[in-house]
Amino acid sequence: MAAYEPRELLRSVGRRVRELRAEHGLTQNELAMRMKSATQWVQTVERGSENLTLYSLARLANGFEVSIEALFSSGPTVSTPSKAKAASTRGPRASSVKRQPGRPKAKNG
């Protein structure tokens, strides 16, 4: 059985959060706003100073739309199963439907 050093595990997760934030092109402030938390909290997580709870790990994973496992390992990220399933059943997003140039937007109602 592997022995884990808690402080090194926190630093490792913090580095991974920083990597994911960079991959998503987010600032610490933008990630904090996305998660409805304080910028200072994101900073302490990235430094490896925050003792993360399961609740916090779930919020981070949801904020990045990755699996919780992706917070513990580097490499390509995978969407969470529920998000991937929801996206595949909804059809095209409104933002992916292109308007013809020069045509006004359709009015609702």
C-alpha cells in the first residue's frame, strides 16, 4: 500500500488546479467567480495550503467540468459523465447555430 504525505498531496492537487485553470484560460478571480468563492480561497488551494474537503473537490471538478480523478493526475482532462451525457442529449447549443450575415435576430414571443 502506498504511503501518502498529506502536505505533498495538497501541493500536488494545488499544482493540478493551477494547470487546469491555465488550460481553461481562467484567472484566479474568474475561477473563484465560477465557483462562487473567494479569490483568496483559489490562491490557497493552488499554494497547497487549503485542506480540501470532498465538497470542495466536487466543486472544483464541476467548475472545470472534469472528473474528480482529474484533480489528482496530470494529462488530458475528461468531462464529468453527467455533463457529457447532458450535452449529448440536448442537441446543438444556441451559440453553435450561426446566423446569416445581415439577417436580424429572431424576436422571441
